[in-house]
Amino acid sequence: MSVTVNKDMLENDPVDCVDPVKVTSPGAIVVTPVASHPIADAPGKTLTSVLLTVPPGAKSNAHRHSGVAFGYVIEGAVCSQITGDAGLKPYRAGESFFEPPGSHHLGFVNPGLISAKVLVTFVADTGAPMTVPLQ
């Protein structure tokens, strides 16, 4: 049996963070560097942008970022939870999210039927890792 997914189905399908799509073997999240530049008027700080490609059902392990992070969903949808959130929050194409410094990223998953693309921009200490796993 095959299922055809059309654009109208995706646009009208609510993002379900509680019961995301079940994928037997989700692919890994792909991180593609976009840009990285020192910030001239903030010595010791660098602005770095990456494009995340998040396959259906893919999720990240708990982690934190070395600075602030701003995300913009270009395509698809993701659910994300940081310190202080009551649970996973949905973000669809055209929506953005902010992660303050020191927050723990407790959950991040693509609950949908198509890959999500998310542009994430960080401002952090120059040379610091963008992502640090939580123990």
C-alpha cells in the first residue's frame, strides 16, 4: 500500500508534538554549515549559522548550546522543548524560536511526514562548541 501526501494535507495537518509520526528507522539530523563570522563590535564572540535537515521522526538527544540560539523553520515542522517549557512546543514553516544562554534543549523532533529544514543562528564565544551533550 502506498500513501500519496500532497501539499494541502501537509498544510492542514496539525503538528502533533505529543504523538509524533512513528518512523521505524528515522534518518539522522544533518547539520550543514552556512556561515561563521567574528562580531567586530563584540570581541571574542562569533555569529554562526547552520541549516538543519530533520527527517520525519528524527530527534536530538538532550543538549545545550554555548551561547544564544535563534531558529527559523523554513520547511516542514519541528517540536522543541527547552528549560522552563511545560512540554514540546510546535513550530511550523515561517515560525521562529529563541533559546537563551544556559538553557537546556530537552527535546527536538520532527513529528511530521516530510523533512523539516531549520536555519539556526548562534552567537557564542569564539571557538566554543555549538552543541554540548547533557549527561
